[in-house]
Amino acid sequence: MPPTSELGARGEAIAVAYLTDTGLRVLDRNWRCREGELDLVAREGEALVFCEVKARRGTGYGHPVEAVTHTKQRRIRVLAQRWLAAHDEHARDVRFDVVGVLVRSEGPALVTHLRGAFS
């Protein structure tokens, strides 16, 4: 099995493919500022979507989406404000999604997409 950083990159690539297949347009990946990093920023119609991606090999420590705690949600909201201040993107709606990717040793990964996972 790949190391954690490779697992994260693979999970993110799977999430990007899934999101684009379902109609989202990815605007930014791994955007960084002083406060941290946003995994994905996408657009779906009039909505700007800030998406946190969590990948795991199993559910021994819970489903990947459960790793997005209230503390992480707060950080993502701050990062979204920073991203909006740094970019000339306007949207009627802003949404926070979580994509959980279970990478299995055999068979395709299992993707769970929580739209509007938090506000």
C-alpha cells in the first residue's frame, strides 16, 4: 500500500474525476495560504464549492468523511474567505462539501460525496 501522502494524492485525483464526472468544474487544487490548505475549489452552476477530501484504506478509524471535525470545518471556512479575497470569482451561493474516498486493495475506490456537509 502507498504511504499516506500518496494515498492522499490518489484520493484527491479520484475525487476530482468523480466531481468532474458529476458536472462540477474544478477551479483550484491544493490552494495554500498562511492558515492552511484547501483541497479543492469548484463551481457547480451558480455555486462556488469548497471541498475537503479525505482518503483512507479502511474504516477501522471511522469513515473518511468523519475526519472532518468541527475544528477542521472552522479552518475550511476561514480558508474559503481567504481564497475569495485572493480571487476574482463571484458566486450566488457558497457551499462546503466533503468527499470521502475509500481506496481498496482490490476493486474500484468507493466515493462518498456529501453536498453541503456543513455551513
